[in-house]
Amino acid sequence: MRKFVLAALTLFISAGLTLAAQLFVSYKDDTITVKDGDKEVKFKVTDKTAFKAGKDAKDVPADKAKEILGKLKEGAEIKVEGSKDTAETVTFMKGKKKDK
């Protein structure tokens, strides 16, 4: 019985983490705006900001990452971690790109 309860709890936690992804809104003047729930949050990108891509979180160079940010469509999944208004880690999920 304990194994079943533990498995069910793990499933709910995993589902909650999946649903907690932020949605990309815009990138302008080294500021990323994401939608977290119903509110929009802005993060400043600095030289110390680390960029990663995909589920396996491969490192992405800053210049390439800024190019990707410029091409992302609003609503693309993105994960921004940081303190207050400064982004420390930006992770790109499988996202939508702007049409050319």
C-alpha cells in the first residue's frame, strides 16, 4: 500500500512540475518577459546568465541563445530561473519560432 501511495504522489508531483512551465512573451533590450500563470514577469539577462536547451539541458553560447530568443514566438515554453529580476539560467524547451 505504501508503494502505491508513493507512486501516486510521485505522479502528481511530476505532473505539477510539467504544468509549471513558463510561456515566452518577448525579448527586448536584454530583458526576457515570460508569463508565469496569470502574471508577466521580466528578467534581465546579464553576462553571468547561463543558457541551456532541451530536456537534457545542453549548454548554449550566449550569442546563439540571444539569437534564439529573438526568433521565439510568443507562447513558446521557456524556463527562467533567477533572483528577483535577474535571470541566472534560461532553458529553452521545444519552442515555436517566428515565421519569416
